[in-house]
Amino acid sequence: MKASQKFLPLLSLAILLVGCDGLKKGPVDISITFAPVFDGTEVVYEQSLHQSATTNDAFTFVRSDLILTDFSLLDENGEVANEIGGSAAYVHMAGDLSDRNWTLTDQIDPGHYGGIRFYIGPDTSANHGDPSLWPAGHPLNPTVNGLHWGWAGGYIFSALEGTYATSTGTNPFLYHIGFDSNRVRVDILQDIDFRRDRNVTVDFNLANIFDGTHLIEPAITGDFTHSTFDNGLASKVRDNLMGAFSIKDIY
Amino acid sequence: MKYLLPVVLSLLTLSTTSCNEGWNKPDTTAYLLEIPPGFPPPDIAGDNPLTVEGILLGRQLFYDPTLSGDSTQSCAGCHVSAFGFTDSAVTFSTGIRGLPGGRNSMALHNLAWGAVFFWDGRAASLREQSLMPIQDALEMDASLAAVIERLKASDRYQKGFREAFGRNKIDEEHLGMAMEQFMLTIISGNSKFDQVAAGMASFTASEQRGILLFNGEVNPSSPNSGADCFHCHGGVLATNHKLMNNGLDFVLTDLGLGDVTGKASDNGKFKVPSLRNLAFTAPYMHDGRFNTLMGVLNFYNENVRSNSPNIDPSMGKFANGLGLNLQDKMDIIAFLNTLNDPNIGTDTLFQNPYQ
């Protein structure tokens, strides 16, 4: 048998699956890597110092942990076009690439989309469910994320910690955002071609925590919250988180 | 005849590859780890499945003093079951050379949920951790090569390793794997706290008040302001498994994680221990500086060094003190005592197999 006769069936199968233009015929994979930045500058946890553009605060970040859930793709009108129900990720921004990654395999219908959506925090059912039921390695397993409050029931949706320096000294800040009312939806609107497997880099702009919908000066607005009895600080952080994400790169 | 050489070569290849592993695979009995109610499933490495044979071998090794340089001290010498698998109320344990170690012996329980081990987190697995004290000059001070030779010379261990892992498996790797299997089985989840969580017991008034203080955040604006213990010691495992600086010292004499990573930002960070079985595991902290739980609470209440390098942000509100009075502290201690599991020192699964 000639070599061409041996490989022709294989080549045909490949073309059938992928197409001559490299586009997949079946579900595509999306791998999202989150990159912590401060107004475009890379954040190195426990090391880099970042001056606010609007206040006198200079920030160093120690921890930015998030529980992300319910990933979906949006159409050109911003409506849900492809929802991955039950999807979840624990993102440890201070960690390695694998700690900041959310991969969805064989779940995305190939096509053109108008954006992506996810939530910070689990839905009410998961938030009040039995955390011991999540299997080992699952993002909502408390051993994986270290973000379950236990006593109060429910998860910390986002744990944002670090220090802020002003003219009078350096102090810690700690924002632990939880409870159902603080679950926040993040929409990133952008034309996206998902007709093939894609890697997406999403910037997480930590500057937005303090300067977004609300201006938060820790020394004035508050540098500590566990989402109760905090004069609305947690809800301000929640609102600011909505605008903290943007797509940097798709390849 | 021309086919004889390929056939012979094929047979030789088979005999040295897949078939070899096949006939050497021991006939083991799988062991299902019993997870206490309310505990999340642990993530256990799949390359060392728990077996009855492997666990028994690991327990034998754990209690065997021949793993030390002069054959006088076993792992159990500094990890005594009656003391929650710490040493018997000493600050620093003494090794075979009569020299004290540098840190307090850690309690061993619920290790299946841990990610890193030792106070400074320098071991990424139990199998890795178990080999280090054997070689440490301040502890068992033995060479692994010498230990392996002793094990090979023992009929009991020839049989034990063969039954657990197969033939010709007495080596460092399988020594660590056996120890790992045994230590994974030391599970503590039968305290009064667990009984209450299961609806089979009730807290006293003092214990109830204690848990509220334990789980209350430090927040002057809140009517439920508490001691904020839950932040690092919350959940059924009573630890967040992280390495943190809790503000013990301004001047760091022990760099902890910083010595392992070489990063200045890690100086002063130590593993957050579980608060289970505290009645058995005094003294407390990485250097055993506090002999009593009241001493620990007094530290958190009024002596946190807010200017300690790399102090965790969660300790920020401790700088002004917690404002706990004596009754508050006694109630918190009452609650902590509900985390003591009487089985840790008596469960026959953990005891010395040679006695």
C-alpha cells in the first residue's frame, strides 16, 4: 500500500473534524487566564507598590481570591447565547498560571459572540448548601478555596487583602465579600470569534476595587469588612468589582 | 529459524516490561478512608492508594526505633498518640544525640486535608515529610541508605513491603509511601463539637457563648463583635491550612517559610495549626511559647505585634486589642475544649502494633 493511501483516511478525518480553515465542527475549548494588574501595570503580590491615580493611597496586594461561577457567552445584544450551568472556578490571583485559570472543555458552541459573563460568588443554592458534598478538587470544596465561612454558612465570594500607605503610615486592608446580596454579575462586552479553541487573557484591574463606581479611600471609607455592619462598604466593593475585568488578549 | 530471534526478543521484552509489573503486583486489600460527617472529601494522591497492607506497614515503621541512627527513637517518640501525636508537653523534643529541636512537635491528625507539611511548609507531601526527621541531625539522625539496609535485613519488613507494594520495593520511595498511608488514616472527627454538629449533643451555655465569640469578627460596629478566630481556624478542620504571620514577634528569630522560599515577604510565616485536640497538645505556637490556652488568648487579646514583618492583613484589627474580658476568654476556652477528640489517644488503629 502506498504511503498516500495509508494517510488519506487520516487526513480526511482531520479535515472532517477541524475543516480546511482550522475551524472546529464540534464544541470548542476556552481557557481563560486572569492577570492581576493595577491600571495596566502588572501586580506582583507582596512586593509591588501601586499609587492610586485619584487618591494619596499606595497599595500593595497580599491576596485576591475569587470564586467565579456560571460562565456564559453573550450575543451581540448582550443576551445570554450559551450558558455553562454549574461551571465554577477558584481563582487565586497571587498564584501561578494554573491557579488563575478557568478552562471550559467541550462545552462552548462554536460561533461569533458579543461577550462573556460570569458571576463572582456561587448562587443561593450552592451558597447555602452542604459544602462537604463537593468532591475533592472541585472549586467549591472548602479545602480547595479556603473561602467557606462555616459558622455563618456560605462562602466568601472574594477575599481582597493588602496594605495601603498614606502620608501617616501603612495599614492593612481586608475586604471579604460574601452573602447572597453581594453576588455580582460581570459582563465583558466584546466581539469574540469562538469558532475554534481559544486562550483568553482577562485583566483583573485591582485599581478598580478602590476607584470604580464608587471611590473607596480605605482610611476614610473603611479598610475592613466581612460584609456586615460596615456602612455599606462591602456593597461598594461589590459594585466596583463589576468593572474590574477586561479582555486583554484572545489567541 | 529466521523467526526465532524476533520471538526470543519479544519474549524478553515482555518479561521485562508489562508482564514484570503484572506478576509483581501484590494482592492487597483496599482501605476506604472513613470521612467524618461534615468533612469535605480530601484530595489524596492517586499514585498511593490506601491498602490494609500499606497502612499496617506504615504503622509498624512509624513505631519502629530502628529507623533512627542508634535504633533508640521512632517517629512515635516525638509524636505520642496520648498527646494528640505531639510530644509530651515539652517545648522542643530531644533527638537521639540529646539535642533539642528548634520547633515544637506538630500534632498529627486530619493530614489528608493538608497541602504542605511542617511549620514552615517545606514538605509538599506526607511521603516527603516522613523521610526528613529520619535524617535530621537533631531528631533521628540516620542515613536513609542505612535504614533501608536494616529494613532489607528484616524478615518482617521483607514480608511487609512485599505484601504492600510487591517484590524488591524496600527503598526510600516506598518507605515514604507506607508512612504516608498510615498518617493519612489518623483522622480526628469525634469531638463534642462534631457531636453537636450532628445533632447528638448540645453545648453548655459557656461553650455556646464561646463559639459565638470564636466566630465573631472584630468589629466595633457590630453587636456580635468577637475574637475573629474563625478567620484562620474556622470550619470543621479548624485551620485554613495556610502559612501566615500572626504577629508573635517584631524581631524574627525564626524566619519560617522565608527560610524555605528565600523570599523576604515570607519571613515569619508559619503553618496555621488545627485547633482540634488542644487539651492534649500543649504547649502552643511553632516555638511552644505558650503553655496554656489562656496564654494564647492573652496574646491575641492584647499583645499582637502589629508591626511584625509580613503580618497578615487579617490581624490588622488586633492592633488595638480584642477587648476580651476574663469571662470571654474562659468561654472561648470552653468552646475550644469541645474540639477535643478522646479517640485520638485510644483508637487502636493508631496505636503501637508492637505492644
